Amino acid sequence: MLIPTIVMAVIALVLVQIGFSRGQGQHVEGLKSAGGLALEVLPLLLFAFVVAGMVQALLPPRALENWIGAGAGARGILVGTIAGGLCPGGPYVSLPILLTLRSAGASIGTLVAFLTAWSLWAVARLPMEIGIMGWKFTAIRVATTFLFPPIAGLLAHVFFKSVQWN
């Protein structure tokens, strides 16, 4: 986490410097916008961390290993797929949960299935999608993307299960 943090800090500082050097107050405008976004997202992020931490604390490590670990195979991929599809919110919610699953020993297949299902299925987003795009479009989109999360998880499990990552 240190290297991505440093990279993001450098990018942020460079952008603030560019805004400052233009002399039109864009750096102040950008920092105000960032502060507003932080106030809006911070409570959600905090609760996502609490949920992620509580899942890890309340579920016995052996149960997590059985359900989502490397030995879980297809069961782990299915659990990751369903959990990802049901996970509400944006990346501020799903990525901390994904990190907790990884820390708890989830397999690469489970993690890929989770993130792919969160991206493609997003059950919490369906009512808005139906309201804006209509039920026919939504049905077609869901039907055509339905198998991707478990397939992506299976491919990751088969081809990348031996990859060591931290």
C-alpha cells in the first residue's frame, strides 16, 4: 500500500502545483472539491472498513479458508461471485471488502470473481438501471454478462493460482 500511496501523493502534488502555477485559483477550487468529496465519501469508507474488519473478526479463519481459500475451488468462486454481485456501493465499499477477503486468505479465483461480479452485476444498481435504461436493456445486459464473473474467477484460479502476491 505504500507505493500506490506515494504515487497518488506525487500525482496530487503535481496537479496542485499545476493549478497553482496557472494563477487562476484552480488549485483552491480543486482542493475545495476534494474536501467536499472526502466529507461525502469518508463515512461510507469508514463503515466499509468496519464491515470488512467485522467479517474477518466474526468468521473463524477455518470457515473462511473452507469457503473462500485456495482449497475452496468452485465453491470459493461461487461465493465470490454472489458476494460481489450483492456488494453495494462504489469502489470505496467493495475494494476494502476485497482487501479483507484477500487478507483472510481468499483465493485469486474468489477475488477475481468478486470484483468482476461487483463490476458487472451490481444488484443494488439494477433499479436505477431499469428506471433509466428500461427493463429490456437491463435484461439483455444481465443475460449477456451473467456468466463472466464465474468464468473470470475460474480462469484466474486455473492460470494464476500459483502466483504469489502481497
